[in-house]
Amino acid sequence: MGEELRIIPVRGIGEITPGSDLGVIISTALQTQGLTLANGDILVVTQKIVSKAEGRLVSLEEVTPSAFALTIARESGKDPRHVEVILRETRRLVRMDRGVLICETHHGFICANAGVDESNLAEQHQVSLLPRDPDRSARALRERLLSLAVSGASRDEKPPRQEPLEQLAVIISDTWGRPWRNGQVNMAIGVAGLAPIRDYRGQPDAYGRELRVSAIAVADELAAAAELVMEKSAGVPVALIRGYAYSPAVGGVEPLLRDAASDLFR
Amino acid sequence: MGEELRIIPVRGIGEITPGSDLGVIISTALQTQGLTLANGDILVVTQKIVSKAEGRLVSLEEVTPSAFALTIARESGKDPRHVEVILRETRRLVRMDRGVLICETHHGFICANAGVDESNLAEQHQVSLLPRDPDRSARALRERLLSLAVSGASRDEKPPRQEPLEQLAVIISDTWGRPWRNGQVNMAIGVAGLAPIRDYRGQPDAYGRELRVSAIAVADELAAAAELVMEKSAGVPVALIRGYAYSPAVGGVEPLLRDAASDLFR
């Protein structure tokens, strides 16, 4: 056995507001559950609480829609101010039909409404944007958690850890639809501490022939796995994944983004 | 905690050949690992071993490519016999470019090469096809495992189970690429015993407003999670997922397949 993977919901995160220190909040929640971060752990954190902590919130009352936003709003049946915010987050409209806007964001993500979302927000007429740089958010959270692991250990005057915490990965996730398939799945939008793709190219299969499946988007699979313990309405925005073997790496979501030239669907 | 999810690699499956009894093989492998199936368990099984057991293998030496297959083979640089097999499995070619064939299969799946694959096969010049009806394969495997759980308990003359095994789900998975994103992920192609989509429509978010994320493709997320313990070259074609709360259901993959009329990308 030994190699089983555990996915643990992190409860008690509570309300996040602009300026909230997610590192402290997550550390405290883990501690309350009797959990201490260990080398090799992976934390998957939903975009929504990162965006809230970073103040990536827009009040629609302060938005004046452009003429283009008004046109799209008429065609799509959306609030023109909401459309205006979506367009500001959009580098290119990939598809627009039947009230659905598929956008390429300034980050290079392709998703509905450029990730602009009105669910799970305390204020009425407010929408959330994706973090400006989700990789940077993931790196910052990872570093905060590492530093808290050191200071927490000394503050409590416990014996020092056997192994200092060094290998930790943070994935920021969002829940997106897909072409061809119904239902949404969690995807990685920011990655720190782990390579988002595991590359099998050139490795032989069980019979010594080259593998067809050559590169697995493990960061997306980890995000999808974490979603299974995050109930949408139950306030579980963080999951701890333990037991997945990976090599430490800087991370970054860029290897997951297919370049336009090799993409048959945009 | 209680609600954590465990993903356990099932080892020792060994070579599968046409006619292999996957139910017996998986039961034995679980037993060797000291595992007994329990109510609520989910088994994720890779398509490749199901296809092998069902004899869904084609020797390229017995294939005569059509004129159309020859044309595509010239354009794509593939073996014309391999292209011929792909076309036989294809209802509609969705895209063809730079050696990549994106096909809609007779099942309604959209994937590269209609799921025809040459990796992890014992014979040279052989390819595997997707199971003819992966839902039926999943149902048959589920029923075989349920009946073995009953007979196994009596054969060993152990005390009868506290609870007879009733709630078991089987997902058959394949590993596919996606538009817009690099890297492949595991997807569900056959489902028995669980609804493939968890529907949140109409449910309120944490603030009483309707959730944007309304339907989660949990069967795909479960398949993706299972992939994390299946090393491509290491012979782990089955994973046991334990601790995921779901209601028993007939299953079937059809709710995951977006109908062409509402699909912006085909």
C-alpha cells in the first residue's frame, strides 16, 4: 500500500475579505483539524477565495458599459455591466452564442465569461475576477505557508520538526466547462512547487514500445481530484492532497496552455 | 475527519487477454492487497484492459485501407491501415490537421484517433479499439464483482458480511487531450452505479444566491483522480476510490456527452 493518495477537505476557512491573510487562515484551519503540513503535500485552493483576498472584486454599480458591451448584452441576455467587466478581462472572444461567451483571458486561459463570476460573493451586484497573476498568487501562498511552518514550530516551543518543510505545492483552481462534454470540472489556473505536466515522452510502455500517452496534465487532475471534496455550497474552498509523488519544481501554469498555432479549436 | 477520500492503486493485475475474467482478476488483486470491497467503493478501470478482455484488438496485417484512408494517411503521415481502423470507428471527422485526427466515435465521444491505440499491446502491428459499449462493460464488471463478493464470502466460510455489498460503482476511463490545454487527462467513457454528473442547479450558494457552477462532471473528476495513482508504464490499470459520497444510480455516460446542437466547438 503506502502509495495511496489522500484528499482531505480543509474546513473552517470562513469568510475571506480583501486583505485576508490566506496563509494564516489555511494554517489555522489545518491546525484545528489536527493536520500539520508535511513534505510532499499539495494544497488546492479555489480561485474564489484568492480573488477575494486580493480584492479582485468589482461592484457593477461602478461600471459603465461600452457600446460593444451593450450590443453583446442585448444578444446574450446578460447584464451589460457584467458584459463590460468580462470584456475588460478578455484578450479575444473565442465564441459567442446563445448567451455563452467563451473568452481568452489576458492570462491566456480559455473559459466562459473570462472567469468573471457572481456566485459566492457577500455583496449584491458584485462580481469577482480571476487573480491578476494566479502563478504569483500560488507562489506567494506557498512561501507564506512555508514561513508559517517555521515560525509556528518555534512559537509553540514544540521540538523542532524532524524534517523542515520544504516540498510543498500550491495549485489555484477554477471550475470550467469543456467543449464536447457536459458538466464542469476543476482545472489548475496557478501552480507553484510542482511541474504541471508529467512527461512520459520517450518512455517505453509495458512492452517496450513508445507510449502514446506522453504528457499528463497532472495539475489539472489534482485540481479535479480536489473538487471531489469541495462541496460548492458548503464552504470547503481548500483541499490537502497527500501521498502524490512528485519532484519539486518552480511550477507555473504556462506549460498547460496550448499555443494558438497548434490549437485546432480557436 | 471521516470525509477524506482515498485513492488506492490496485496492483498485480498482470496480462489481460481476450476472454480474461476481469472481475476475478480484480477481486484477486484486491484480496492480495488485503482489500475487501465495501459499500460506496468506486473502481476506475482503464479502457485498455477492458478492450483486451473483450477482444477489441485488430491486427493491422489483416486490414486493407480504403482510398480515403490512403489519402488521409499521406496527409497525416500515419500507417494507412491504422487510419483505416480509425475511420471504421468514426462517425464523423471533427478536425484533421498536422497528423492529428479528432474523431467523433460511434459512441458519440470526441477524441483523437477515435480511441484507436497501439500502446501497451503485446503483439506488434496490433491496435486496440474502445469497448463497443463501455457502459455495458462497466455494468457487467460491476455485476460480476457484486456476485463474486457474495460467493467469495461463502467460499471462505468467513462470517457473513455485516452489510452485503450493494453500492459499488465502476468507471471505465481513457486518457485524452483537450482543446486549448496541453497534456492529457483521464475521462470517463463508461459508468455504472453512479450518476456521472452532480447537479447543483437551483441550489443556493453560501449567500443564498443561485450557484453559477451548476453541474459537476464527477465521473470525469473521479477518472482524473484515479489516473494520479496509475503509472502509465507500471501496470496499474485499476484504482479503488473510497470515501466519495454518492447516491446509487444506474449510471451511463450519456449525460456527459454534449449534444451537437448546443456545442460551439464542432
